Amino acid sequence: MKIRAFFDDLKINLLITIPMLIIMYFSTKNISISFVFFAFILIFITIWSILSNYLGYKRHVKIIESDGFKKLLLKGFKIEKFNEYIGLNGIYHGYLFDIYYNWNATTNSKNTRAIVFNIYFETPKLNNKETDHNLMIKISEKYKNSYFSLLPKKYLLCWREGNILMNNTIGLKNPNYDFIIQRMDVLVELMKNENLKPIDKESIDKLRKENKFACIPEIEIYYKNIY
């Protein structure tokens, strides 16, 4: 990971710990004790952040060598790299997918470790060729995750204009091929049920040239490469 990432994390850690320093000072009226407490918390959070990012990124890279990903490569998927980002890209039942590991994903639980399935589709258009946002909102509401369900889903759907990200929490063991296929089938069935048509990679690449934040893998190391 780059030095820039370390300083970015340090800035965030300072924003978290400086209010603690202020609160501690007003509680104790002792600047020395407050500063020692502040320094300890800052060092602890910084070390934890560095370790978490190091191990997370290591798995982000190594998961490509897992059995599930290897079988996808045999089925025609390709390894896609964008500076520090690495993932799989390919076609399944006519739909274009990105598949990758994100250790800081938004999920339905406290576990932020997730395998992400990013499926692309042609955005529904109105007669004036503008995106039909009302239809997209209506469709996404049908699949909205409920936090009050007795059987909450183990994945979170994040809807975008032209793609859906399915964030699936995983443990220490990498997902096998059957798990990957089952999740991809869920997304393909959703596409077909809502009449969302496939889109090719050339069209996605064109969209990314027009808007560098459109239809991309949503992971921090990808964003940092295009700012």
C-alpha cells in the first residue's frame, strides 16, 4: 500500500482522536494526562488501521488464487488490474460481472469483509433518452434490505445507475465455486425479472471515459487511482 494511504488514514484517525483529547482535558483539567491518553489512542488506532489494511489488501490480491476464482478463470473470466486494484471480469449468462474482495465493504452486519459481485446492465431510458430514475427507484425499493426481518439476507444490494453491487459478508475462509455461482444466479434472475438488459464491456469502458466514477468497482484502492 502506498505512503499516501497511510497519511490519509492518519488524518481520519486524528479527526477521531482530537475530540477525545478535548473531552479528556475538560474532564481531568490535566493536559499531561490528556495528551498521554490522546497519544495512546492515536497510536493504537493507527497500528490497527495499518494492520487491517495490510491484511485486507493481501487477501484482496491472494483471493485470485482461491479455488473458486480459479474455476471462474477456467470458465473464461479474466484478471483485471487497475494499479493496486485486482479482480475478475467476465460474462455469465450474458451479463458482465466484476468480482473482487473488499475488506471495508458496507454490509448488513458488523463484518465488513465481503466478496463483491458487480453486475452491469443497460440503464432504462425514457423517450427523450434520459435515464428513467423513477423506474430505477421503484425497482430498487422492491429489493430493499430490511433490518427487521426474522431472516435477514446475508448480502446487501447497492443500486447504481447501470450496475448493482452485491456485498456478501464472508469469514476467514474464501467462498467456494458453488457459493459464487449461487450468488451470481441471484443477480441474473433479478436482471431477467426486471427486464434489465445486458451491456457489453466496450460500452462500460466508454461510460468510464465520459465519467471516471461511473460503473466501476467501488473499493477505496480503485477510487484513489482516479482522483
